[in-house]
Amino acid sequence: MSQVSVSLIVLAAGQGTRMNSDLPKVLHPLGAAPMLHHALRAGQSLEPERVVVVAGHGAEAVARAARAFDETVDVVVQAEQLGTAHAVAQAAPLLADEPGEAVVLYGDTPFIRPETLQRMLAARESHEVVILGFEAKDPGRYGRLVTRGDELERIVEWKDATDQERAITLCNSGVICAETALLFGLVAEVGNENASGEYYLTDVVALARERGLSAGVVICDEAETLGVNTRAQLADAEAEFQRRARAAALADGVTLTAPETVFFALDTFIGRDTIVGPNVVFGPGVTVESGAEIRAFCHLEGCHISRGATVGPFARLRPGAELAEDVHVGNFVEIKNSVLDEGVKVGHLTYLGDAHVGEHTNIGAGTVTCNYDGVSKHRTEIGPRAFIGSDTMLVAPVTVGANAMTASGSVITEDVPAEALAVGRARQVNKPGLAARMMDMFRAAKAAKKGTN
Ligand code: UD1
Ligand code: CA
């Protein structure tokens, strides 16, 4: 099928009462991203010309989240939630003149696959209105699809359905596709004389049929239509998201030693032949190139790890951590907003924040960039091939030149020139016999104290 122009409408105005939350439902995190981003991402696969999010409850926060995903997204506010058709109608002023197809998604239905949306567009060749349906194991209160052969005659909401209609197991997912102008034309005709007093988007099917147009169903797996209405369903959705993300990583050629203990974010990217050990958590914004190794118990967020680098076990990479090729970050190391050039080694017990470390520099155990003075953050610059001795405190702003060294236990408050050795610690003094004399003194004092009791 040739690429048609698509307008995407994402319904996200509902409060989500059953979440029992101050946060709008679509902003609850799933795979370390707002739930809304999952629907936007599925829709993005259609390369839509326009994307409109219909917000209502918490509209400002929802708008911010939508624009964080993609700043070209438009947000319209549905002040009162009068039903799904009313929600779609809010997008009409922005989209009515758009050519091509309109696709409606729900912000609280995160698992619709891009392939499924493509199948819906393809089905538009045989039907003017295409609905995404699924065979429900427990049809509950879903809208029921009343079909005759290939044709979808109408959708009946559970509240309005007869016992006979409630026995139907083919259900409405909510996803719908039609030519944009037609969809808005039909939506404008929808009334609210029904059991809920709402404007049902589902009524567009019967209205299209009244015009002599054809409606059809594309069927997907029930797992794709999983909606989130409660915290329990959010937990189920998280488990499902992780299951899929693990399977996708394995299929992409990533080794997961213990897949069920690795947690991904929606935007995690990991290259081929990278190995991820047990109990690793990927927060938002992590990219790992091919052939890297993330050892057990790492927590990574907002960072980039290049080819051949090894991280962990027990390392924490925070936003802005940028590891070049063959960097080694070892146990109990935290890195934030710092660039480590090729071949840098940070083996143990170290904090690097707001720093740049030149290539092949070695950072000794217990090194700390003291980047915060209680008010502002300051930078540490370390040149290439330097050697930072164990337990060095680098009091920023400070610079250590190329090929320089710092002595162990130094507190570095002044810049260190290239090739210099900086010693910033008290000179050692040995007092002959003093240790033994002191021990005798302490023992005598303890014995005297016992005697008085
Ligand atoms: C809807 C469908 C039903 C389908 C089910 C699948 C209708 C009338 N019914 O029912 O056939 O089986 O979804 O989950 O469409 N929303 C708005 N503004 C509104 C109303 C809803 O933005 O005025 C948004 C909600 O935030 C939600 C989505 O639309 O994301 C669906 O609304 P919801 O009230 O959950 O619809 P259901 O009653 O579940
Ligand atoms: Ca619902």
C-alpha cells in the first residue's frame, strides 16, 4: 500500500478514577515513561503528518508530557468528558481539512503494535470505517462488535446491550480508522441517547452503515488491547512491557544472562553482542552500543555506553554519563554528567560528577569530584593519560593536566599542570615507640576503672 497521510488522535482526557491518584492516568509510568508515550510511539510508526492529543484531567501536565515526546504534537483540551465521540470532535478544528486517514488511539492502551495499525490502514481498501477488535477471554464490559460475514453492522456498548448481544465475545478495542473528513462528519452526527448519556465514538459504525458505507474489523491479539484502569492493571502492564522488551532485546542479539531480572525503559537501545548481567535496571534515555558489557546490579539512566566498554558490577550511571570506547567502570562507582574518553578506567568506589576525563586516564579507588559547594555545581577537567591516586578529593572547579599525577589521599584545590605530581596531604611523621607507650597507658586506665567498680 502506498504511504497515505495519517492524522493521529490520542484520547487522554479521562481522569482514571480507579487509579486512586492525583496524577492523570496516562502519566503513570510504564517502562520508565508516561503511559501516554507508549500510544504515541505506536502511532509514530505510521509517520503521521499530525498528532493531536485530547487532554482533560490534568491537561497541562498531559500537554507537557506529550510535547516531551515530540514537540510538534498538538494538544486540545476537552473541558468536560462527555464521551469518546465528543473527545474526537475536539480535534476537528485542527484536523478537519487534513487529507488522508485519521487513526484514533487511547492514551491508556499501551500495547497496540505498529503492524496492527498498518493492517488497519490496509483494511481501509475494503471498508470505509475500520475498527480494531479482539476475541475476549472475559468480555466483561467491553463494547460488543455485531458482525454479519465480513461486515461490521454496529458496536453496542455493554450497558446498552441485550443478553444476546452480551454473549458476543468479539469486542471493541477502541482503535478506529477512517478517512479524516468522514470520521469528523460521522462524529458530528453522534447523539447521546444511551444508557450512559455519553457521545459514543462507537456509534460511527452504525451511522456509516446508514450512509451505505462499509465497516470492517481487523482482529488483534487480546494482549495488545490491554487497557490500564487500576494500579493492579498498571503492574500487570509493567510485567507485560518488560516481558516484551526482554524478548525484543534477545531477538536483537543482546545476551541477557537472567532476562527476568533485567528491567528496560521504553526508549532503551542496546546494540548487538552486548552482554547484560543479572539485576540490571535501565532508566529512561540509555543507549548502549554493540559489544559492551553491563555486569550485575547496575542502575543506568540518561547515559551512553560505547562499544567495548564494561560497566559494573554495582555501578550507577546517571544522566549525562558518556562513556567512550573501551572505558571500564567498576564496582560502586557513580558517574553523573561526565564524559569519559576512550580507555579511561574508574575501577572502584568513585564519584565523578560534572567532569571530563581524557583518554586512558586511570582514576584510583575512592576518588571524588567535589562538584557541589552547597550552592552551585563546578567542573573538573582531567587531561589524558593522567593518574589520579586513590582517595583523591578533586575540589572543583579544578583542572588536572595531561600525564599528571595526584598522590593518594590528596585534596586537590589548585590546578595541576601537565606532567606534574600534586601532593595535597599532611606530611607523615613517625614517633618512635609512641604506639607501645600509648597502649600501656590505655590498658592501665581501663584496669584502674575496673578496680573502682
Ligand atoms: C470504550 C469503548 C468500548 C471499548 C472500550 C475498550 C466507547 C463508547 N466505548 O469504552 O466499546 O470496548 O473503550 O477499552 O467508545 N476519553 C476521553 N474523553 C471522554 C471519554 C473518554 O478522552 O470524554 C478517553 C479516556 O481517557 C480513555 C478512552 O477515551 O483513554 C476510553 O474511554 P473509556 O471511558 O475508558 O471508555 P470505555 O467505557 O472503557
Ligand atoms: Ca476504559
